[in-house]
Amino acid sequence: MAYAKPKIAILATGGTIAGSIDSSVATTGYTAGVVGVDVLIQAVPQIKDLADISGQQIANIDSSNMTDEIQLKLAKEINKLFANGVDGIVITHGTDTMEETAYFLNLTVKSDKPVVLVGAMRPSTAISADGPKNLYNAVALAADKQARGKGVMVAMNDKIQSARGVVKTHSLNVNAFSSPDFGDLGYIVDGEVFFYNNVAKEHTKKSPFDVSKLTALPKVDILYTYSNDGSAAAAKALVADGAKGLVIAGSGAGSIHENQKATLKELLKEGVNIAVSSRVVAGRVAVSGDDAKLGFISAEDLNPQKARILLALALTKTNDPKKIQEYFLKY
């Protein structure tokens, strides 16, 4: 009996992998999100040896312009495709916000089937374009039986990263992604997948967040703390503009300038949920017992941009900071 190849759907959202410029040596200054999903698939015909491929254009943007609406659309489409018998999903995505979309899907996809985000650091027109090999590896990963139950993953530069751990740690290098707190999940060599790590945080089917009926998410904004961070005008303005939650990119292990903190304490009394993260690339934040009693939530080791994702989803379930703190410890 002939072996039936796994069904893999490629969902394209744009990014550098779909970028173009009229120079074969230029790796900056290109226009992201101009090449369509069909062209991406045609550029790597070898992926059809790995799987039965279908393609769909969800968006075609520079990922710095990613929105809650596109992330919600992706989650709903993935859940629908899995319900209709697709075996794995590959999402082509810009690298700027890839970690945010990956983590959002890690909390909202309701399947243990593989979901893999992939992109490129160099446009499709560059002589050193990394997109085609990355795409081949991503399809190989999504088609591999070992990839089930691992949560959403990112496949870049031959490495497999977890959505929970992955961070963009270089602005231009092809080796742009790493997981400072968690380490790589594994690697891919010419389409062969090797896992050597796992992430203990819960995800996908074990996550409580259901976006099937949501058309928007509660507004959550990020504030940076820094020396001379005095007036807290930004915090007040964001709440006046409708923010239901704030994430603070604290210094060190989550320290906040005393002037800023005084205003944040007042906002807590008004019912604004505030999660404390850090502007430092690795390590967890330490919220004191007194601050926890006031309602400050520790983002643990989540960076500010991922903490924003979790706080927004948490606010679809509860406004209780103690319950939200449990989410940050678990997911």
C-alpha cells in the first residue's frame, strides 16, 4: 500500500520571507510581504516530496504591523483546518513579531498537531536568501510524527524553538532567534528532525483560552521604565485611551522608578491590571510580597511583548490579579 503523505497547510502572512528588492546583494531596505504564498511554495518544490501541500494567504504584511485581528484569524483558521483533517500547519511570518504570534497561537490552538512558524532574515531576492531552506525545514518539522504535542514551534536557521521560550535576539543575523531561558527544542538537518529538549509550561489543548467567539482582545499596552522616568504621563494616557491592562518593562528583576510606581499604585486601585516584566533579555522578575498584595502581577520570565499577549488573553477570562498570576506561573 502506498504511504499517504501528511497534509500540511501553509498559511502565509507576509514578512521578509516574502520580501523583495531589485538587488541580489541587498539584505536591508527591501519591501516585506509582497510575494504570494503560491510563489513561496513554487520556490521550494522539494516540500512536495515531504507532504501534500496546500497554501492560503491570511495576510501579506510587514510583521511590525501585526494586529490582534490577524492573530485571531490565524488561530480560528488553524483550529478549523485541524478539525477538517489537516495534519500540520506551517505559518510564514515576519521575524519582528514572530515570537508574539507564536506564543499567542501556543495559547489558543486547540490541538496537539504541529504548528510551525517560519520566516527569513533576508529577502527572497538576496543571493544569500535563507527563506527557502527555512521553509523546507519547517514543512519537514510539521510533517514529523515527533512534533506532535510539543506546542507551537519556530523553525529558523536549522534550529527548533518553542513558542514559549523563543526570542528574537539579533536584528540582522540569520541566527536571529534563541531561547535564553529554555534552550532550543532541537534541530533539523536536511529535513531530518532531532529533538533533545522539552518545555514544561502548558499550552494548546491544556490552555483555558478560547478565541472561537472573540473578534477583539482587551487592550493591553507596554510601558518601559528607565532612569529619570518621572511623570507617568504615558501610563495615565494609555488607561484614558482604554487600556484594561499594562505591562511594565521593568529594569533589572522588575524594578520600577518610584515616581512611575506611585501612579501605577493609583491605577491598580482603579481596577487596571498591571504585570511586571523586565527589559533584561533573560531571567525572571521578582515582585515583592507587598507589591503582590497591592495587585502587581509577576510576568515571571516572559518578556514584555509576550506578557502583553498573556495578559490580554487572561483578561478575557478574569479581572482577578491572583487568578491572572496563576496563569503567568502556568503558561
